[in-house]
Amino acid sequence: MVVSLSGKVALVTGGSAGLGAAVARRLAGEGCAVAINYASSADRARALADEIAAEHGVRTLVLCGDVASEAVCRDLVERTVAELGRLDLVVSNAGWTRIVNFADLDGVTEHDFDKCYALNVKSHFWLFRAAKPHLASGDEEFGGSFLVTSSVAGLKPAGSSIPYAITKSAAVHLVKVLAKAHGPNIRVNAICPSLLLTEWGKSFGPERIKAVTASLPLKRLPSLDDAADAFISTARNTSITGSIIVVDSGMAVV
Ligand SMILES: NC(=O)c1ccc[n+]([C@@H]2O[C@H](COP(=O)([O-])OP(=O)(O)OC[C@H]3O[C@@H](n4cnc5c(N)ncnc54)[C@H](OP(=O)(O)O)[C@@H]3O)[C@@H](O)[C@H]2O)c1
């Protein structure tokens, strides 16, 4: 069944910029109230919340917090429910990397591994655990939807660093484990984009962006809206769980 998101409440981590902001905009366009989490740029988060509230007439909330912390993840969920009344959908999107070529073994630090694991794997678990009671008690038709932003780097040997690639892969497996154990009311899925032209994506530099684009079967990068659309369509489809949705212009097959 394909259900409406109108009247639902979503929490989007890393929701003030890049992919998270594109998803927040689309959710608001569907009539969904949105809690926008960010880490440091309060003005940008507030401006987005005001913009989408004005444009779509939905309630918005701005929540500061680093999702590496379990306590913060719990707090984000509780504040969303306290302010917006319920929680139907979580977009666990914030992540972290530091660009280090795969061949440069000495360039990788323990901090890289620990921070990648905290932000690309554990944060999803902390958020799922905190959100589970709310998602499980969602309305009969929709239930609850938990969406994780992984990456095509978690599916093939690609991406910004070894710690990033392996933790994005771990996130894919986490999604499958959670989907298996937490039905029937909760659907858990991963979205895997390839390079996107967000601030993060642009940090790869023009040469690498050009080379990646040329290597793709479609010869163009996915747009932010194409990637955001995968979150919306997956959330609306009540038969999809444990799935890995790839939005990559074919990067995974080259
Ligand atoms: N861009 C790509 O090419 C690409 C490709 C595949 C997958 N992804 C994945 O997509 C996700 C979003 O990436 P993006 O490119 O949209 O990034 P982005 O444009 O750099 O946006 C980052 C967002 O995350 C927030 N944030 C950063 N650290 C956080 C933390 N510790 N806790 C909570 N929020 C935090 C930022 O808030 P502040 O600005 O306030 O710090 C901002 O809202 C990541 O999981 C990334 O791995 C990206």
C-alpha cells in the first residue's frame, strides 16, 4: 500500500543542509511536520525550518545535538514527541568522514575509525532504540518508518576513506538486522546515494567530481532531489523493509 505522509511527524538528523535538508523539504511538501536536527549552524537550521513552514504550512522544530551521543539521540526523540505530539518517521541521516585515499594506510587514524563508527553506525542504533516505542505505536496503516542514509561506498570499495566505507557497509547490515527483528509495525530501510553535490560532496574537489561523473553509466550525478525522492517513496510504501535503495546513476555496477 502507498500511504500519505500528510499529518505525520518526522525527525531528520543532519537535516539543516545537504541531503537532510532536501529530504526535510520534500517531507514538508507531503504535509509532514518536521523536526530538523543540526550540529553547529543554528541560523541555517532556523532559516530552513521557517522557510518550509511558510511554504508548506507544516509545523517545524529545530533541534541542536551531536548524534554521536546516545543521550542526545534520546533527547532528540523525546523533544520531537513533546513538541510535535508523535513520531512516525525517522531519517537517520547525519554521518561523518575524513577524506583519506584507500592506498594511504598511514593516513588513517584511530580517531577516524572511532568517529566513523560513532556517527555512521552507532547513531542509527541509538536513534532506533529511542524511537522504537513511538514508531511501533504508529497508526495501523502507516506504522513507523526508520530510514538510514548509507552510501554506495558501503556496497562497493569506493568512497572517501576506509573507515567511512566499512562503517557505511555496517549501516547496511544494521538496517537488515533491525528490519528482521522489529516488524510488523516498523519498516527499516537504507538509502545509498553516490556522490551528491552537497557541501560534503563538493569537498572532493572539481577533478574528482569530474572523474566520478565520467565513470557513471548515466554520465551525471544524482540530483539531491532524486536522492530525497527515494526517502519519500520508501517511507510511503508499506511493503518495503530491510531494503537497500541505491540512487547512484549506476555507480554500484561499474
Ligand atoms: N554528499 C555525498 O556525496 C554523499 C554521498 C553518499 C552518502 N552521503 C551521506 O549523506 C549524509 C548527509 O551528507 P551531506 O552530504 O548532506 O552532508 P552536509 O551537506 O555536509 O550536511 C551535513 C548536515 O549534518 C549536520 N551534522 C553534521 N555533523 C552532525 C552530527 N554529529 N550530529 C548531527 N548533525 C550533524 C550538519 O549540521 P551543521 O551544519 O549544523 O553542522 C548538516 O545539517 C551523510 O550520512 C553522508 O554519509 C553523502
